[in-house]
Amino acid sequence: VAGGDGTAGWLLGVVCDLKLSHPPPIATVPLGTGNNLPFAFGWGKKNPGTNEHAVKSFLDKVLKAKEMKIDNWHILMRMRIPKEGPCDPIAPLELPHSLHAFHRVSETDEQNIEGYHTFRGGFWNYFSMGMDAQISYAFHSERKLHPEKFKNQLVNQTTYARLGCTQGWFLAPLFHPPSRNIAHVVKVQIMKRNGQWEDLQIPSSIRSIVCLNLPSFSGGLNPWGTPTRRQRHHNDWTSPYVDDGLIEVVGFRDAWHGLVLLGPNGHGTRLAQARRIGFVFHKGATDHTYMRIDGEPWKQPLPIDDDTVVVEISHHGQVNMLATHECKSKSVHDPSTPYNDDAEEDDSSNGADEFRKFGAADTFKIPDEVDISQLS
């Protein structure tokens, strides 16, 4: 499949929905802006050439690639029908492709409940909510208004960085009131590996939360990083694999917090590993929020007169990917991609260590796409 994260997610969603007895493994040609999914499996993040040599070189990689399982994740949002006002997702100017957008279920769907609006979608790489999704929403809106200005990766990356500044992602304390921070808007619950539910404590300064399946975010960065053995033992974490039925949860305060990912041992605020995640919005906390799944952002109106808005993330199944020898993802079933469980690196570079039809749905960039040299 040739395209960006949205295109790859769409095809993976189709393959998952077909429920084939022998689903074909997928190779991805990185033709998008962020290309997080192709990068995670060793296909690169730069647009490849289309000359004969480049095409043959790519096909040679396909022949030598190995199969790897990848988890997919189902996301469901349910809210009581509001007394007034909209509640459908508001995409940048128009809804994305229905197969990978976050969309309302039909009246005949098994998930539909009378008196409620139910939406669902899915993702392979990440679900995020908060200020990073807001910046992505602004970027996609501008790109759809002026598509002629977005002809190559460098222009896209520079524009994303500019929007990160103008939207206040680099000066979040001034532009983003504390009342909009994650802990003040939602209560988060997680299901641990042992199947027990517990409340997740979110630091009050966190403005963006990311539920991550692959080790590639913001153009190839890894927000989870590599916790030390001591940290894994203390928090009951396992190594982050893409096919273990667990998802990593990471928080960010602002864009400057995200810059630590550029360091050797940089990572966001690791919050949890979970089998399932639930977000329960506090009544009247906000009338809207921004969400994003695999590069597809939207603005989500929320009823302010009811406290039954719930978002749930659960494991949905697996599909087959093709991975090259440069693959960044680790498989729990593949001994040729062992995770270094004995890593004891200095982890102090960041000051805070603080169903159903799948229907798959660019990120917090420095940004999902930005050349750091363009920020000076």
C-alpha cells in the first residue's frame, strides 16, 4: 500500500473487516507526511523515488521482508443524546474516509443503545486527545483549504511547526487554561495485565495523552522510550511489543516536553500499560475536545448537561505486516527481534518520569513532521 498513515490504516482496516482465513501481509510505501506506520516496520519515512532503480530496490525489500503480527485497537464513544447542540465528530472541513473515520454506528448496529449516540473507529498506531490533536486539526484544516500549498514534506513540516507556535503548543501555560488539562476534563481508568480495573492518576500539568501501540510517533520518535529494569519491575510493566495485547499510555505537558524525545533516552511521562482504557468525561468540564487516531484529527463536541460521555479502547485482533531488517517494532513471538530487557540506561534525560467492525480512523509535531532545523 502506497500512502501515508491514513491510507495504510484504511487498508489494514479493510483487511481486518474481511476476516480472511489467510490475510495477506502488508508492506507500506511511505508517501505521506509523517509516515509513522511505515517507519515502525522499517520502510522509512521519506518519500521514495519512482525511477526504475528505486522501484526494484523496494520490491527487493518486499521479497526479503518477514511477517510480523500487529495488534489493532477498537475505540468506542457513547454519550446520552444531548438536549441541544451537535455531538457528531467535526472533521477538518469534511469527514475522512468512512472506513477509517470515527463515525456514528447505525441503528441496527449491535453497539447502538436507544437514547444514546454511539461512535466508533479503530487504530493501529495511536489514539491521542488534547492539545496535540488540536494542532493536528489546525494543520489538516489549513491543508484542505489550500491544498496547493502542501506539495512536499518540508513545506508540510514547516507549516506544522508554525501552527504549533500560533496555536500555543510551545506556550501552553499562556494559551491553554489549566481547566482544559487532561486530569480536569476526564477520569481515566485502565485494565491491568491481571484483568483488574484501576483509576489512573494523571499529573495535573498533562495537556495531551497518547495511547500508543507502535514505537513511532511524531515522525518516528518513541514516546515510551526504554524504561530501566528497575522501573519496569516497580510499575509492573513489560517490554513494549506490538503484538502483546497491551498498549502504552504516555502524557505530555507541551511541545517543549515533547522535545525531550530528540534526546538519546528521551521519553514522555509514562503513565501505564493497559489491556483496556476508559475515559469518563467530567460533567460540564468542557463543551468540546480534540481527538486523533492514526493521523486523523477531529473536534469532538460534548454535551455539557450530562456526565455519561465515555470513551473505551479495547483490543480487537491482529493483522500481518511485512517488516524489513530495519524494523523498529518488536514482536513477542519473534526471537529474532528480542527486546533488551537488561537495559539499565540513565533514564534521567526527561525531568518528569512522571465487536465489531474495525473501521480504522499526524501528530504532535515537532511535529509529526518537522525538520528540527526549521525551528531556529
